Amino acid sequence: MSASISKPLTVAIVGASGYAGGEFLRIALGHPNLEVVQITSERYAKQPVHIVHPNLRGTSKLRFSSINDLKEADIMVLGLPHKHSAEGFERFAGMASTIIDLAADFRIKDPAVYEQYYKEAHPRPELLEKFVYGNPELHREELKGANYICGAGCIATATILGLYPLLKHAVPAKGDIIVEAKIGSSASGNRANESGHHPERMGVIRTYSATGHRHTAEAMQELPGNFPIHLTATAVERVRGILATSHVFLPDGYSDKDVMAAYREEYADEPFIRIVNVKKGIHRVPDPKVLDGTNYCDIGFAVDNETGRVVVMSAIDNLVKGTAGHAIQSLNISKGWDETLGLGFVGLHP
């Protein structure tokens, strides 16, 4: 695959003051094949980017503009509130040949399931099949050449990547799967958006979703076997990060080696999946803290041979591998570029 091109593709980010759009902007500014030419925000129109994203001070001279002044670009990235991407699709499609939606408008392919989880009919069900679900590990072939990409949900991504090899290679003895996700405030449904609310400025967001989390629908849609998944999300005292702990009961006879073989078969060549299988030291399980700013998903597991329970732990930075990084990786694949382009940051420790 081509590593770079002679002339970068232009990018407009609609809703760039939010966490999702802002993170896409951060990564895109360092991507050799992309040139961000416009960022929009109604609240911050005409103000410089560092007013909202102080980490970008000195790295860009971009200023926010109103969506009313949106211009054509090669790639349109939509970081808009729920339903806005679907309702404005024709306008955006008429201004860019490639659209990446970071919201949830096009993730669920069955309109009935969408209505079940979002409590309303989908505004544009005829558009659902146009978009490829932006999970490269599962949809790499469909992403090649794709013009419309929908970003995967962050909790869904941690859950799907953690469970996919296990469910592909083993049939649970007990069908129901329990997932408990510890999430940073930026993944809690209160992320910064056009309202200007920033979770880290309001203290810890005590957001809990004991049952019925919307990302459950994505996990059940994408994972093999159509097993019932029961997802609980609990906010913890972090802004970034997700640790999804999944419990699956397998039939007698499955060992640690069998489980490891499944993960190695599926993920051996994946550039952003790392299996955590360490028996010594203090870093024996995945830790979201060491993934801040990275596009990696770290996965570990433990097998209880007496009960047949497998505990799978998967950690990501919800704003990168769970949102903008996943989208960049999907975009790289769609354009035939090296899929790691722009995503080389390996995190910090300590």
C-alpha cells in the first residue's frame, strides 16, 4: 500500500469543538496525506482553535467557522450531535466525495434495532447500507474503497475487539455474556460538543448505564453467534479510557492454550491489537492509562478451569481507538494507504 501521496487530500471537520472532532483534528494535523482546511463550530465561530483545544496551540492557524460557511473538501468529517448527520446527508455528500460520521447515525444496520435502542425511528433508514462500519479488524475488506464510513462506538469497540476471537472459535456453554465497562467521563455520553460542556471542567461525571446501553446493539450486531450481551457502563475518575471486562462461560475442555490460540489466529497480524499475557510484574492486565493518545487495543484474559468462565479484559483510549483513531485507520484503508499512517504514537509511561 502507498505510504504517501503527492498532494494531501483536503479535510473539513464539522463540529470540531467536540471531543470526537477535536481528536480527529489532532491526529489529522500530523497525517502526511491530509490537510485540514476548515473546522466548524457555532459556539466558537471565528475564534482560533486553541481556545477550545489548548493542546493545539502553535500547531495550527485554523479558526472555527460557522457551518453556514462550510466549503467543499475531499473528505468531510462529521462530529455532530445525534441525527444531524443523517438529516443533513445530501448537503454533506454534495460537498465531499468521502464522508466519515463520528456519531451513531449509521452504525446500526437494522432500523428496528435502531428504534429499540434509540427510542425513535431512524430519520433516514435508506442510508444505512451506504455506510461501512468503521472497525478495521472486522471490516477491512469492505472498507477498501469505501466513500462513506461510520465510526464505531467506543464501548462497543472495546467489547467487540475483546470478544471477537473467542466467540468466533468457541460456542459458549451458557449463551448470555456479561460485560462491565469502566469508562472515562468523555465516554459517558457527556462529551464536549456544540453546547460547550466539558466533563473535565465539571468534575467527575457520575453517569451510569446499568442496563440497555446503546452500544449493546453494536456489539450484538458485530459479534459472531448472536449471543445475548448484557452491558453495564460505569464512569470512573478519568477523562479518557475504557476497560471492558467480559465474562463468557465455555464448555469443559477449553484451556488457556485454546483461548490464546484463538486470539493469535485472529490478531497475529493486526497492527493495533496487543495481547497482554504477562505472568510477572505489575503490568499483567490491560491498563487504559498506558494507552492515552494511542490507537492500540490491549487485550488480556484469564480462564477459570473449574467453572469454565473466561474473563476477557480489553482496554482502549475511547477518543482514539474508540473514535478518531479508528476512523483514521478506516480512512487509511479506504484510500489504499498504510493503515498505520498518522497513528504512530505509542503512549506514555509513567
